Amino acid sequence: MILNKIKNYTQLQAYYRTQQKAVWRKINANKKVAYWSCNWCADIPYQPDDIIHWWGNDDLTQIKDYKNDIILSFTNYQYLDMGFGTKLGGHYNSMVTWADVYKVNPNPAGINGNVLGGIACLWSELNTPSTHHRKLWPRASALAERLWNPRANTTSADLVFRLAGQNTRLNKRGIPTSPITVEFCEITPEYCFAN
């Protein structure tokens, strides 16, 4: 840090990532590189062909002027560990439901970059092979539909019907899921989710 006049951790991280990028580009000169970026990360100088993986809240101020390809992972909707507590058993934000995940705007206004898509994040702090599928599904299904078809019918009854159908398909393939709602409302969502 002294040799490179680095004053703090943020500058150290920027230095490290810049060096890391140079090594990667030397080894893989013909491939694009995706860089993780977030609200509290060091501002790394991106090259025009870098892919920015945004992991942070929906304030995109830091990346709004970049014309790069962007992958979105909003921590307030796409971080599927929310609602399950911290590694010490404490409170970690409120539960993110499939209805919350479906609110993701796959084409946010005010950025110049090209949004390639998004990623649902499920970390392993409080996750095991016996819990990960139930934490993922149906919330990942809701995100997938939202990203693949942002113009899909978003009325609650229609959405519940589609997600319940996806849960049934996953269960038939041996993948356990969390329920969408009570069984009566999954079968007749128009009664429970009036538009």
C-alpha cells in the first residue's frame, strides 16, 4: 500500500481488481470479463467491453453512465436468503416473497447500459442441501418469468395459476418447492386474488 500510495481499503480493493483484470485479459484476450460491482464497492474503471454484474439495491447511480452490458442482482428482491436470519440467528431483513421478486423491473430507467438479465442469489450462510430448493422455488420461477417476459400478464390470479403450475412440474421432477398459497387458492386463484 505504501509503495502504491494506497490510503485505504477502498483504494486497495480498486488496485487489486485492476491488477486482477489485467491478468485475466492477458490470459483470455478474446473473452469478455464480468465484474461484480455494488453500492458499497470500490469504483473500478470499466472498459467498454466489460460486463458489470450489479449486486446492490435499486439505486443504479454508480453505473448509470456506463454503456456496458449489465447483469442485475438487486439485493432488495433477488437476494433469496432474506427473511431467514443471520448466521448468528439474528434478524436479516424481511422476507422476500414470490410477489416481491416479481416486482423486479428487468429494464430499469435511467441507465445507459444494456441489461443482459438478472441473477437470483442464494448464499450458503444458512442454506443446506435440505433447504436450498424450498428457498429457491417458487421465487426463482417468479424472477425467471419476469426476466424472460417482462410483458407477461401480472394480474395476481393469472400469475398464481402459472407459478402453481410450475411448482407442480418441479415437484413431479423430484424438486421440492414452497407453496404459492393455500391449495384452494392455487386451484382457483380468481377467488383469492381478485383483480
